[in-house]
Amino acid sequence: MKTELKQDITTTIGQFYDTLSLFTQNEVNQVPFEGSWTGGQVARHIIKSTSGLRQVCEANTQKLPANYDEKIPLIKEIFLNFSTKYNSPDFIYPEDRKYDKTELLSSLQRIEKEMQDIAENYDLTLTCMDFEIPGIGNLTIYELLNFCVMHSKRHLNQLQNVYNVVKN
């Protein structure tokens, strides 16, 4: 369980990092087309949505009778269906401003390190009682980390599309 999760974190955040690295500082803030986020905004959205995981995992947690991974199929269905579009909740909506590529990359490295530490050192079967995802509910730490990975995969796809547009 832990080995596969840690590998998925490394691969996904690594691919996100590598893709963002391809942008020039100017391209990070370039709007690819009307209504789209910039590469910087996509990265900021992922940073906002994955920051503070340690606090969630160290807050009110409980051992519940449900399987530690029972919500994984639902999370995959939601986030890996690229034909469905969603609106971001306000609290993780990226600000409309100029982003510094180096700062974004540094934040991604910090987040990957934190996720790896949680995957290695926390009881992944505990349910986070103070954090709930609308339509999904409370998640175990294992499901929460997988949620972050799948959400990042979804936006990796978006980031790659943005990159392809700004480069051409």
C-alpha cells in the first residue's frame, strides 16, 4: 500500500514539476486562450489544494469500520474523467496575478516531500474527521493522498494542454 502510493506521488508530482519546468517565466503567465488558466494558475491551484495536508492528518482522526480505500474508485471516476469539467471551489481558486516559476517549482517540491512523509509515517487507515470533500465526504489519510495525486494528474493534463498552446 505505502510503496505504491509513494511511487504514485513521486511520479505524478514529478511529471507536474517537469512539465511546469518547460515553461519560460513569461509563458507561465501567458493565457493560452479565452477562459483558460495560465500555467502559473494551474500550478497555484494544485499548490493551494495540496497545502496543509499535515494539519488535516494531525487534526481529529478516527479509526472507522469502513475500508481505508473504499472511496478510491469514486475519486478516480471524478478526477480522471477528462471529458467532464468542474468549477474550482473558491478556497483553492488561483489568484489572477503574475506567478514566479521558481517559487511555484519550490512549492511543488515542498508538497511532494510532505506527501511522501505522510505516506511513510502516518497511519493511512485513519479517517480525517475535520475535512470533508463535497459529494465524497470524509477521507482516510490514504484516500486523501490519493485524492491529491488524482487531482494533480487531472491538472497535469491541463498543464500539458496549456503548454502545447503557448509553445505553438
